[in-house]
Amino acid sequence: MSRTCCVTKSSDIGRAATEAKSLCRSTATARRWQDSRASRTFPGRYFLGIPPRPIWTSSTTSTKSPAWVSDGLKRRTDSEERQGIASAADARLLSLIYACSKNKDLVGGTRLHAELQKRGLAGKNYSDALITMYAKCGEIQRAQTLLDMHNSSRIIPWTALIEGYARQGKGQNAFNCFQQMQYEGICADAVTYASLLKACGAIRAIDKGRQIHDEVSRRGLLEHDLVLGGALVDMYVKCGALTQAQIVLESLPSLNVILWSALIAGYAEKGQGKEALECYKLMQRDNIPPNAVTYACILKACAVMGDNVKGKEIHDEISRLGLLERDSILGGALVDMYVKCGALPQAQSVLEKLPSANAILWSALIAGYAQTGQGQEALDCFGKMQHKGIHPDAVTYASIVRACAVIGDINRGKQVHEEILREGLLEDNIVLGGALVHFYAKCGVLLQARSILEKLPSRNAILWSALIVGYAQCGQGEQALECFDRMLGESITPDPVTYLCILNVCATLGAIDKGKQIHDEVSRQGLLEHDLVLGNALVDMYAKCGDLQQAQNVLEKLPSRDVVSWNSLIAGYARKGQGEQAFESIGQMQHEDILPDVVTFICLLHLCSRQGLVEKGQDLFDNMGTMHNVWPNMACFKCMVHFLGRCGHLIKAVEVIRQMRCSANPTIWLCLLVGCQKWADVNVGIWALQQARELDKCIGQRAL
């Protein structure tokens, strides 16, 4: 007669007792049978002089006699317990409880507990087994209640409870339980310490983890216990102490793929791809074959480093071993690696060959295309995904909306918006709402963007920034400032991107008072100490608003400066016609070993043009490449032609055009024509008109 699961009916309990009694005809016989097993010790180790204890259990497939197994449950009994179990029937009942514990059969275990209570048997003889069962089944509070009631003196229920708390991420409860266990005079063993280390990892309690490390080292528990060593490695990895984790790992007497994979995963999670690959090499040196988890971690490391060459090597190895066909996680890791390395066609090739691809993988690929500006490719993938019958989720829709924004496809975006509304996804998804706000704002449909934003259940700085940027790009600065004030009214703290956008708006509108308010706020928050872009925007705002002294004050207080910082100030001086200060700024910039760029020279050429400094401007233009290694671009040539034409040096302007390495664009010819018109130079004008007509007939007509 055999049983394969926990007994959950009262008749089964009685039957088990009857069967056991038929095997042991008297209590004395049962006790002698038990004592004969007392000489058999648990295969694990015991510390601090605690003697080994026998394990009572039963084979899950036999009712004739209890089996002597460990199965990681470590069920031990002392002499007092053996005296309390009056017959083999008691052992059978214990085995049923332990079977429920092993199989995590909470329903069966609860029914068994209720039946024991009904028969008046749920006393101390069974409490330890019940505590362990409830703890392993996740009913921690019930396990704790039983432990409080019966005050067990055995280590197994205490360890089971500590492990249960750790498994649920309740590290502090696990520590409290351990302290109570110590108060009761119960000495921890390797299993207890392993559970405590798991609790430390769950709540990142590295200091407590180090104390446990010191204790297990002092007691010599690490010398022969790979499980405890693995728990230490895992604790240090989860706490981010990867160097310490590697030291522990390399000191262990034997290593396996699980330990190495945990360490490699830790390095990959922390963005330390190089260290992860080094560990992989060490693992191979020790002839430990990687498994699917290891490969997934290594692929993540390759993604972190952007190393698709190494990733391709791992891909080839995985394919050679045939792992890709039977492990969907590896397929996802490969797609993720190729996407993050920017190898999107390879990612798509892998994805389309996978036997089962879900919305998450397709969303990753679509997001990759959208983020790299390949909106049409993202939409094509979306179509293939739907053709395969894979239902998109909110993440997929968000990526598709971004793709529509990239290519400015307002009609397709509206269709996706309607699908989102039909699915009811917009009600509580701020990311999807933000994508729609950004899409409509970028496409210039600002009323719709604002309508969506105001209907969202919650708003943040990113959402408001998207709308503010939209207004700014459409030249609606006043509305951008109004949105900014509304955002502040909702007690939402702007992020640097928002401040940057508003400063640009202030610069465009000449709203210096608002700009000063932003200046005060970013200074109060300390943002200028580490955000050069924001500092440059402040310099530019003051310069464009005409307060050049304040612009220079801000620039001088920046912890670091670059060519953009100086260009903003120089452009301000150029607009004001303050040539002396502009050229002084060039000298100060070069004194700081900051080299001018083409924008710097354009600013100076504009200054020379305003003040009629033909020789100075010509000298600057001629020496750009030879003295400063800065070669003029199309904007620079346009500026010079306009400058010379405005000053009446039309022949020199023609010479500048002939120096160009590429053909002049229609705008440059138009600048020359404007100069010819001003100075009534018919000959040069006719020639310029002929050149312009060859490029653009519309320009020729306008010139006529």
C-alpha cells in the first residue's frame, strides 16, 4: 500500500496509526526500534559539542516504515522527544507533517493540524514539526504563534522560522527571532547562520552579515560547508560588496557554477562588466562548465560594456550547446544584449527565431529602435508582433508612441492612442501618459498634450517638462512659463531639464526677472556645482537679456567651464558691439587651455561685421585653420560672405565662395546678392544670380 502526498483526512491519520501499530506490537517494541536508530547520525555536522540526533521521517511512497533521509530538512530529535513518542504511529504522524512541509502543502498541513487538535494530540510532541511546516509554507505568523506557545528547545523550528522570515524579506524579524533563540540558550548551526545571511542580504544589512562572517570563521564552519559559503557570497553580492564576495568565494575549499554565477550576476548588476568577464575566465580556468544562468549574466555584462563582439562569441557558444532552444531566459538575454549594444538587426534576428517570444522581448526591441531614432523600424516590429498574435502591453505602447514622435507620424500616433484608450491602459500608467504628452507636444498638438496631462491621476516633473519643451519649440514661451508656474503650484520640484528649458525660454523672451528667480532656485539646490549645462544656460540667459556683467559673474563662479560657456559670453558681447571685452574673453579662454571652436569664430565675425572691422575679420577667417586648427563650416562661410558683402567688398566675398571645398548653397548666393543690391554691383549680381538659379529657381525669382 502506498501514498504519494500528505494525508489530509482524519481517517488517514487513524489508518496511519493502525498501520504503524501493526508493525510495532507494543510500546516497548516501538521504543527499542527507535533506540536502534539512535546510533545513526544525521549526515551533516554539529557544532559546540551538540551531539548528533536521529531524524524521524517517512518515505513519501511507503507506509511500512519511516525512511532515514535528510532532504535538507534536518529533522532531529533528542532523548526527551523519543520518550514522548510512544509508538511508531507518532512517528508516522510526524512523517505526514514533514511531508506537507517538504511539498509546501499548506492545505494538507492545516487540516492535519486541525485533526491533531481535535484528537488532543497537538502538543509539544508535534509542535516542532508544525512550526517547520507553517514556516516553509510561508505562514510565518502562525509558525511564530506556535513557537511562542510551545517554546521549543530544538534548533530546527527556530531555524525554519528564521529562514521563513528571510525568504519573505523580513530581515529584522529574522534577527529578532535569532536573538530570542540565543536567549533560550539554543546554539546556532550552519543552517541557522545561512538563513541569517539570507536575511542580511534581503535588507542589505552588511554590518550584521560581517558579524556572522566573523562568527562562522571563528567556529570553523566554512571549512567544509559549501552551502554556508554560498550564503556568504550571496549576502556580500546583494549588499554590493563584490570584492569581499570574491575573496570569500576564492577561499572556499570547493566551488561550483552556482557560486560563480551569483558573483558574475552581482558584477553585471553593478555595471562592472569587465570584472564579470574576469570572473567568467577564472571559472573556465577551474574547469567549471557554465549553465544557462551564467551565460545570461555574462550577456548582461556584455550589454553593460556595449561589447557586442564578446556577446557574439557567447551567442555562438550558446548555439553550439543547443541551449537557446530550451531556455527562453537566454533568448531574452541575447535580445537585450544586442539591443543595448545598438545591434538592432541582430537582436531582431534572434527574436524572430525564438520558439516563444513574449511582449517583453518585442517591447525591448521596439524601444531600442525608437530610442535610436529608427521610428519606422519600430512600427514595422510592432506590426510583426501583432501578426504573431502577441498582445502589446503598456510598455510596448509607450515605445510605439515614442516611435511615432520620432518620425512625426501624427495619424499613426492617434490610432495607437485610441487603442490605448480601448484597452483602458491610460488610467493609472504615468509612463504611457508621459509618452503621449511627449508625442503630441513634439508634433505641435499642444492642446491635446495638455489635455492628456491634466487628466492623468498624477503628474511629475518629466510630464510637465515634455509640455514645457513643446511650447518652447513652437515659440510659445508665455505658455511655457505659465505651465512652469502651474507645475510649481502643484508642489512638483522641477528637475534640471525643466530648469534648462525655462532658462532658454527666458533668454528668448528677455524675461530676466524670471531668469533671476530660476538662478536663485538652482543655486539654493546646489545644482550649479555639478551641472555645467545648466550653468551654461544661465550664462546664455543673462547674455541674451543684455546683463553681461551678471553673465560674466556666473561664468567665473562655475566650478568648471568649457567652450560653450565662453561662447555664450562672447556672443553676448558681440551682440552689444563690445569688441574689446569679446577679444579679452578669447584670451582668458585660451589661458584656461580651452580651445575656440567654429561657433567662437562665427561670434567674432558677427562682431567684426557689426563694427565694420574688415581687416580684423579677414585675418580671423584666414587664420582659423592654420593657427587654431578650426576649419570653417557652411555657417562660417555664410557669415563671411554676408560680412564682406555688407561692407562692400564683393570681390573678396566671391573669393571666399571660391575657396569653399564644396558647392555654395542657395543661402550663400542670396547673401552675395543682397550685398550686390546694396552696392549696386550689377556684374557680380548677374553672376551670382546665374549661380543661384542653377541651384534653386525660387531664389532666382525672389532675387529678380
